[in-house]
Amino acid sequence: MESYDFSNDVLLEIFSRADLKTMKKCRVLSKECKDLTYESTFMRLHSQRTSTMVGYLLQCSKNFGYSWRHRLSSNFVSIANSGLEPKLTPKFLSFLPEPVQVVATVNEGLVLCSTRLYGENRFYICKPSTQQWEFIPAPNPGFYRSKISMLVLGSNPLRFKIVGLSDSIDDKHSVSDSESDSESDLDSEKNQGVSACGGLHWLIFNREQDKDIVLSFDGNKEEWKMASLPNSLRRKEYWEQIALVSWEGNLGLVKVGSKTKMMDVWVLNHEHIWIRKHTMNLNKECFLTRFYSFYSADTLLMKDIWSVYFYNFKTQKFDRVTADYQDTDAAYFIQTDFESVQLKPE
């Protein structure tokens, strides 16, 4: 069988017309194919040609005097639309029977939501692009302060796993005194579990050893492991920001120096060595941003209270989107098609 070398232009034309599942499979062909499909220009073209939904689900809230259920709102923002300006879709989860809080998402388009009614938590799993939803059992009430994430294990048929980090009620009293004056074992920021390299990863702080640790969970093997961050990536001061991200399917890390105001992006390679990919000098426009996530290989999403920002490292330009005058609590990446799925086993 003969081999053929295709230019990036030819690959772009082929991959940008493939359905989402086929396009993701093409990423394993070579590093060049993988890099191409993670570029923001490719993602915009692929979304337009295949009607793929790609963007961020924003968990928002309004500061009014109503109950928390009536303050919640979920908007969707995309920069893959045909126009040059980002597009905001309000009330993105209005098809659900009640106002909900977003708990976790996966790139395949599934969203885990929760709501509290009469003192009990209720959970939904849904696919917004098809407006399908189902009730699912609530986690064990004997645990509290959960960090909940999702991991897709297979697409045909759909198999996903919901993973939570919790402290038991029995442990609560033994650590409550120390927690009042120091950081929790889990990162004090709303650090979402990051899906990368076939697993989930959380950033936690070990108070006894006074260092940051990456806790990883392998969904197929159901195994846990921990790895310390190198000294160069650890927080030197309390106000320094660090957050885990997914970069081209690999585990990455964003660090912001409290004094230098420099932001560095690091990626863990196959040799388990952290390599610096990007550096940015934070100006006044993005000084107060807190949340970080890679929309594509060259575009980083950040947020402040009222807005989200898309920063392109190639063009060094910002695209700002206001969330309809609402507080933006969190942002969840979604890339999905419009095919129906079986949310519950038959």
C-alpha cells in the first residue's frame, strides 16, 4: 500500500468536513494531524461545515433577593459562529424542568446538573444540543464538600462515569478546627476536575508537606495516583494562582505570579516533564481574571465577575463577552454534535 503526504491545506479540507467522532479519531494519525484539529481556525471551520456545537457553558447568577434556584442562569458562548464577534446564547438549559446549577461537563456534550428542593439534592444528566435529559440518583449523603467531574469511557454505546472527591461526615469534626485557619486539602479555588490523557485530574494542597499535588484518576482501571508539582511550578505565595487545564488532550497548568503579573502555560509531555508553551504579561484588561481553560491550542479562556475573555496567543488579541449583566461563576467547555444518545442503559 502506497503512502501519501498531504499538505495542511488538504488535511484541513478533509478533516473539517468529517463528523465529530471521525475528526477526533484522526488526531491519533500523527502529531501534525492532532495539532491541526486543535487550532481555533480549524475549530471554527469544522463547526460551520458540520453544524457542531463548540464553546462554553457559563454558570451565572443574579444578585437579586430571590431564592438561589431563581437566581441561577446558564448561558452558552461561542466564537465558532460565522461572524467575527463571539455569540452568546442565553438560558441555555431552559429545557430542563427547573432551574439548575451546572456541576460538570464533558467535551462530548453531556452536562451534569443539580438542584436543591425541600432539603434534598436532585441531579440531572442532559445533552443540551438534543435537549435530552434524565434524572440520576444523588451521591451518598454521608459525604460532603464534593468535587464532582465526569469522564466518557466510550461513545458506541455511550459510557460515562461520574467521579466525586469528598470528605466523610466522620472526618468533618476532626479537621474542622484546622480548616478554619488554613487551606483545605482541596484547592481553595473552584478547581474543576480536568479530563486529560484518559483520566481526571485535580489540584490539591498537602498541608502536612506544604506543597501542591496532582491527584489523578484512571477511569478504565479505577486507580488513583498522586504526583508532586516541580518546585518551579508550586505556589510561592498565597496570592499566586495555579490551575490545571487540558491542552490538546494533555494535562497542562496555568500559573500567574502575584508580583510579576506574568502568566505561564506549562504542558506535561509523554516523558512526564513539564514544558513551558506560552507566556503572557497580564495587563489591566485581564488583571482580575481567575478561571482558565483552553478553548483551542492557541486560545485561552479567562473570566472575571461579569465577563469572559478569549485570548489568542498568535494574534495577541482579546475577545470579550459580557454575560448579560450576570455574575459568571464558572465556565465549562463543550464540543458536541446533534445526534441523540441513550442517557440510561436499557
